[in-house]
Amino acid sequence: MTPEHIPRIAHDPAALEAFYAEHVEAVQRFVARRVVDPSLAADLTAEIFLAVIDSAATYDPSRGTPVAWLYGVARITVSAERRRAARERSANARISGRRLLESDDYERMQERIDAAAQSRVLLAAIDRLGDGERAVLELVALDDLSVAEAAAVLGIRPVAARVRLHRARRAVREHLSTIAGDEESPVLTQSLEVAS
């Protein structure tokens, strides 16, 4: 779909259907990388396309491609859900007691923790980044956007996105090398060495 057709999504079911068919799988992948509950992922995918309908009339082709605009809408929708979930967790923590775990529960939990150790180390290194650097790294490394598309999603210049991406990669590498010594993780290598 060309940029001039995007505003039609707000009032033309055929335009929405074409846009949806073209981009639904990319949106599902975007959401799946950020949430673990399949029901929530399906709900967020639907919410993203509802937000697309609501904001289609305000799409400005001078600010980026339709794909970059879509990822911007998706990012805002997922961020809103994260804030909502954090508020809910906080409220639940204030009113709920602690559930005691059985020995089998501890064993299963330990198995899960061990299985996710490498990913946790990488995610912890990424979490240490500033919001801007983390956002560019996620969009490029996880969502396979180009640096220019990531820049459009974030509303910054491509040069600024390249600088943020370079800083993010360097900071993550430095953090991981201090933890792991000289050994470099294959997960790290694949995650950080994506095409710019």
C-alpha cells in the first residue's frame, strides 16, 4: 500500500483489509517478541489495528514510510499495555499475600531459570541502556527494521539512530564482556551483529 492510501484506512474497509493482510504477520511478530501470553498478543494485535484506523487520517508521509508509522503505532500500543500491566502488578502486590511454593515448584522454577540464563544476561545488558538506545537496538535487532525505519518510528534523524545503535551495541558488548570474561556468547553475536 502506498503512503497516499494510508488515510483511506480510516473510512474504507477495503483499504483496511489490504493493509491488514499485508502487515498482520509483521505486527504479530513484533508483539510476540514483547509479550509471552498468546491471548494478550492477539488482543494487542487487534488493538494496534484499531489504533491504525483511529490514526490513519493523521498519517504524514514526510515523517516516514507506512511500515515505520505502523511500528510506531505498535510500539505506543505495547508500551501502554506494559504501563497498564505494571500498575496492575503493583496493585496486586499491595493487596495479595505470598503464595508458598512446594518443592516441585522450586525444581521447575530452577529448570526454567537455568534454561533462560543466557537470554537473561543479554536482556539485563540491554535493560541497562537508556530508553533511546534500547529502542533503536530493539527495532533494528529484534524487529528487523533498517536504521532509517527505526529512526522514523522514534521520530529522530537516521544519523542519530545510527549513533544510538552504535552506542547501544558497544555498551552491551562491554557489559557482557565484564560478566563473561573473554568468551563471547553466540546469542550476543547474533543479536548485536544485525545488518544496519
